[in-house]
Amino acid sequence: MNEFTSSIQTECSKRLQTLYTNHHQWLGSVAFNISKDKIHTEDLVSELYLYLSEKCNPKIWYKDSFNLQYCRQFLLSRFLNQKKRGNKTINTENFVGSSWEGQDTEYDYERDEKIDEAYDEVKNELDSLKRKKGFASAMIYEHYWMSDKTLDEVSKDIGISKSTVFLAVKKTKTHLKNNIQNPFDND
């Protein structure tokens, strides 16, 4: 294992700890809201932590933790995939639950709305950038951001060098940071 890989794994471990410390209650609430079952709730959240630990992808890091939009989508996708494999019909609309055993308060829908709004704002800014001539980097960034893929995997998908993908992602990320106020800066 090289020094870079070791530092990534160390950072990933720290961020997983922060995710657990700061957002475990919320993740459990999201999973319970989706599954309506305590056992599924615990399984879904455990799968998320395991996946993040194994993937150890710096792209999905956010600030000192992990991207909460990504975590929420992971829980929903994993639940839906499990249900499809079990040939059970489920209604994905209005996942409304009261609480799970580990939750002290009622589910905070406002946080979900803030996450969705922030996600939509980034998506709209990327769409705006893609319409501008010469901003192909926004398209590369979107391909990278919307997938679980690493820079290397994206470069192979698109057929360009990894350094070009890196520069496009860096340029677009800088643009987004300068033009969009992050609603979770005070969390």
C-alpha cells in the first residue's frame, strides 16, 4: 500500500467517524422513513457505512464528513433494490414514518428539503454552465459527480486523460464554490 492510499484510508476513517457522530440519528431516521421497519433501518445504515468504508472515495466526501444527499440516495436505492429482488411491490411515494427506536424526535423533513434544494441549485448551475460555449468541463464534472466513479473510471468512460478530468473537475468545483452558497456550512 502506498503512502497516498494510506492517507486516503486514514481520512476516510476520520470522515466515517464524523458522519456517525454528527448524522447517525438522521441517517437512521431516513432509513426508517423509507423502510418502516427497525431491522431494515439498521441493515440499511450498516450497509451505507460498510459501503463508504470499502469505497473510500474522496469524491463523496463533504467538508469533514460525507455528502448527505449521496447517503440519502444510497439508502433509498439500496432499499428499492432489495425489494425488487424480493419481488415485492412497494409504493415509493410518501415514505412517511413516525420514528425509529433510536430517534428522539420526529423526522426532520426540512433538512431533506434543504438537501434537495442544494442539489437542485448545483444541478441548475451545471446546466447553465453546459450551455455556455467552452464549458465542457461542466459536462465532465457532472459525469463524475452524478456517479460513483473515480477520476480514472470517468477518464476511461469519456476517453480522455485522467489529468484532463482532474482539471475539469477542479475548475468546475471552484466555479460552484464561488457562485453557490452552501446551506450546510453552519451544520
